[in-house]
Amino acid sequence: SARARRRALAEVAGIKASLVFMESPRRLAAALADMSEVLGPREAAVGRELTKKFEEVRRGPLPELAAHYREAPTPRGEVTVVVAPAADAAPASDDDLDRRLLEALDGASMRDATALVAADTGEPRRRVYARALALKGKNQ
């Protein structure tokens, strides 16, 4: 399901390496949309029929690839998506984490909200979870 896919993406979002996914051609557009939402505007490449006669590769930021495959006919053959590592950024402030957590907690479990905020910010999950617990303590 889309929810399970987004949760899995959130879990790997903080990995400081390229991410490689094998995807079904019929789910490619939805998967790219979820990757764009969860992983942000990272550079990526969508490869079709790699190592075969009609090999094809399209590169660009995830939002552009998601838009292209939303409009394009369903590709045929084997599809591989390679997503670049997240860019290093300055650590998020406690106030920024708190704001993001409050937004994410509206309609999501603490675990899911923590995973999403950790993926969005690149902060360690442990730090984000500690902020979520501190927020919970303030709101009781």
C-alpha cells in the first residue's frame, strides 16, 4: 500500500548513500510521487531494461520524474530507480523539530511522525523521538 511504501521510504531516508529500488512499471508513477514527497527533491535516475538492447535512462529531481511518469504511458519491462543521497544540511533546531513534530503528530502515531520528521530533516531518529517525548510531556 502507499502508506506502507511511505513508511519504508521514511525509514531509509536518512541513509547517507544512494538508494536503489526495483519497481513494477504499473506502480512507478505512484512510487515516484511517494519518493518525491518523503525524500524531497533529490536527484534520481529511472532506468528501464538496463543491460538490454532497448535500455533507457531518465534523470532529474524526484518531483520532475514523478510529474513525467504521471503523464507518460506506463513503461514496459524492468524498472530500476536510483536516488541520490540526501544533501548534508545544518542540524535542525529544537524549535524547528518541535514545529514539524506537531504537524506530523496531527493524524499520525508518534512512531510514524518521528520517522517522517527524521526523514525530512536528516536528523537522527533518536534525537527526533526525544523531542517528541518532550512535547508529549509538555502537553499532558
